[in-house]
Amino acid sequence: MNNKYVHGYTVRENVRLVDQATTLADILHSDTVYPAGSNVLEAGCGVGAQTIILARNSPNAKFTAIDQSEESLRAARDRVLSQGFTNVTFHQSDIFHLPYEDNSFDHLFICFVLEHLPNPIEALLCLRRVLKKGGTITVIEGDHGSTYFFPESPDARKTIQCLVDIQAEMGGNSLIGRQLYPLLKKSNYYNVNVSPRMIYVDSSKPNLVEGFTKNTFIAMVEGVKNQAIRSGLMKEADWEQGIRDLQKTTGEDGTFIYTFFKGKALK
Amino acid sequence: MNNKYVHGYTVRENVRLVDQATTLADILHSDTVYPAGSNVLEAGCGVGAQTIILARNSPNAKFTAIDQSEESLRAARDRVLSQGFTNVTFHQSDIFHLPYEDNSFDHLFICFVLEHLPNPIEALLCLRRVLKKGGTITVIEGDHGSTYFFPESPDARKTIQCLVDIQAEMGGNSLIGRQLYPLLKKSNYYNVNVSPRMIYVDSSKPNLVEGFTKNTFIAMVEGVKNQAIRSGLMKEADWEQGIRDLQKTTGEDGTFIYTFFKGKALK
């Protein structure tokens, strides 16, 4: 797995990732439920934001959550245990060198990971090896290019483009959501079904204004401020204006739209 | 109502608009059903693409369908009668000079009309006058800025931007879908609820590839080719490349995304 992450490193970012998963849990995960006794691999569990939702939604499934970062795994383990879940085993492991036999798992789950990888098809093929025939893979990714809002603002668009450019420089692809269908097909999964999960926010939905637009999306954009300005992608004054304009979309007359994509397929 | 339409004039375009409504009928209209005996005004019925769906979904409601164009009204009337529906009355009329008493209608319906108007709030206020207190308004609009696709292509984006620019030049706003919430609020409707209707297309959905991406969206973009090139918005070679690139999104590995917005509110 790629070592360079746009987000996920600092404590503040950990909180954000966990907030994000809590706010979006129903929209993204409520239709992911695994049968009792099934063995499920979560690849790239990070700090456990999704792991805890998986463990809660399928209390009688057995999860193996892997990540390459010891530090993230420790945070994930603490979180899952502190909530009283005992159906998750944690392993430090790399998606491209999985220490498991062929056909080991009944199901695979991978969320917000492929966006960071320069070679997502290779990752999906490595994962496919350890999946049993007839088992499912579930992939969830965002797509920063799915973002639009009112009022419009070229500066706000540019701050989002910084996120896209920085992730691309690091070998990732933050426009990957729209590509889940061809990626899964090219990785030899079949019965591929991709279902978009749009987050539409207006001021009649104060929980999404706070939980998604402000505390997830704008916080994520703000997280690359220093990188964006240091690398000359934007001038600081324009950046500040862009963030102010993004904040306007959380006002009484503002709207904000973002879409996640959830793909499910079979081996 | 504004006289200048980006689409809706030629026979070919009429066919397209009707195809479009047929393909999208369920996604956009299946949750619009009016009680028996209720009086519903459809403002800006055009050639009747939506009228026939309204008449079919609510066979015991009484519709008044208005348009400023005699020619469109004639096409709408022929279409509705040829399908055997007798619950629609047609009037030539202008949204800004409605020949009806205050509080005349139980419900209002307006679809793909506000995008053409320089003053959508004024239109919504004029409509509100003839709506009974407690009655509903249903507004449906697209948003060309909601379009994205794979593979990406700057030329394809530019052809879509031509559509946006040409509609803006004519006083319209093809990015209006995202604004339905503030527009309805500012026009003094309440209990405003906006529900996005995303059209996600990949090659596992051949009906949408044909019916939406090719025959609705790309056909709509192609409809402004002459205007776009004549007015210097794009060079012909770049335009042709953009259309070829849009067509690639209908291939086996392509995806295409567009979102309509449906607003419902009360007087």
C-alpha cells in the first residue's frame, strides 16, 4: 500500500475521519451486513472508523482488519475494544503482500483506500486471490470531482482542485469514485453493481451542514492548506477566499453536493 | 415566460424531449400522484412530455396545462388525446400573467421551465398567487454542472460548458437544480424539501446508456453545435473531439453521471 496519505496522520485528522464515518455511517454502510460466522477481510482499516460500524452491523461475523501502519492499527484496536466488540482481529499487513492462503475469506471490504494507490487494479487483484469463489467484495470511495455547491465560487473550486492535485502528485486519485465499475471489471470480479450515495445538503438539514459540509468536507480541504500554498498551487489570499466561499454554502441559502460510490461484486 | 429556448423548437428536439421524459419518467415522476378531483396547474407544459405522465399517474385529477407557444400546446394536446387521456385542459398562457383567480389550484407542477427564465423567483411568486393555501408546488430541474464522467476529457467538459454559456446568454440558468431550495424559500413557499435524482450510468445499464447518455444528454449538447461554433465558444475541431470523448463515456469502461433536482413545498 502507498505510504503517502493526504489525510489520516494527525490526531485532528483521526477525529475528522471518525466523525466522517459516524455522520455517513447509515448512508454508506447500512446495507452492508454479513452472515453469522462469515470471515470478512477489511483491507486498510486505518484508525477503525469503518471497522467499528462493520463490527456493530454484523455482530456475528468475524472480521480481520489489516493496515500497514502499526499506529493506526493500535488506534483501531483501542476503539473497537472500548466499544465492547470482540469480533475483530487486527493484523499489520500490506494489501500487496497478504499473508493469507488463496480463497481464505468469505467477503472483502475496502473503504477509502484505493484513492491513495497508484495501482488500484493490482490491489483489487491481490485481494481477489484471498477471496473465496462466490464471495463478495465491497468497495467504497469518494469522488472530489462530484462536488458542486451554491453559491458558486471559482476560488472555492480551486481549493478543491488543490486536494485533487495533491492527491494525484502522491500517486493517488481522488476522482476514483466514478471509476469503480471499470476498476472492478478489469480486476476480474463479476456481477459488478455500483450504487452512488449522494450527500445533498441544504439548510433544512443542519446535521449534514455541520457533520458533512463543515466538519468533513471543508475540514478535509483545509487540511492541505500548507501543502497547497507551499507548492504554489494557490496564493494564500485566494485560498482564504475559497474557504470563506465554501463556508457560504453552509448558510441559509447555500447548498452543497458530494457523492460517494459503493461498488459490490463477486469473485 | 422567456421566448428564447435552448431546446424545444425543432421536430428532432421534440422527439428528444419526449424520449427524455419516457426514459426518466419513473426516476423523476413516480412519486408525484395527485388525489382524485384535485385541480393541478402544469405551468410550461411544452410539447406535453411531462403532461402525459401526470395524466397517467393521476387519472382522476384534473390538469390545466399551459404554455405560451400555440405550436407546443397543439403538439401536447395531440399527444395527450392520442393516448386516450381526457383529464387535461390546455390553455395558451404566460406564467407572469396567469388568467386565473387567486387560490384557484390545489397543486402546481413545473418541470424544465425555470432554467429558461431570467427571473425564476418572480415566476414562482406569480404561480404562488393562484395556488390554494396548503397546496403543493413541485418543481423539477436539471443541473448541467452536476455532470461528470469517465474517461475524463477537457474537450468534453468544454462542449457542456457551451450549453451552460449559451443558456446563460439567453437569460437562463442551466445550473439551477442546486438552487431549488433557496429559490422556493425566497418565493415564500415553506416546508421546502429538495430531493436529488441522480442518473448514474455504466455499461451494465444499456437502457440508460442509450436512453439517457446518448439520446438525451449528448443529443442535447449536439443541439447547440452551430451556436457554439458560430459564437466562437469553441473551435469546430475541438468540439468534434469533445463529442467523440463524450461518446467514449458510453463504452464498456465508461461511466456518466447527471443529477436532476425535484423540489416540493407548500403555500
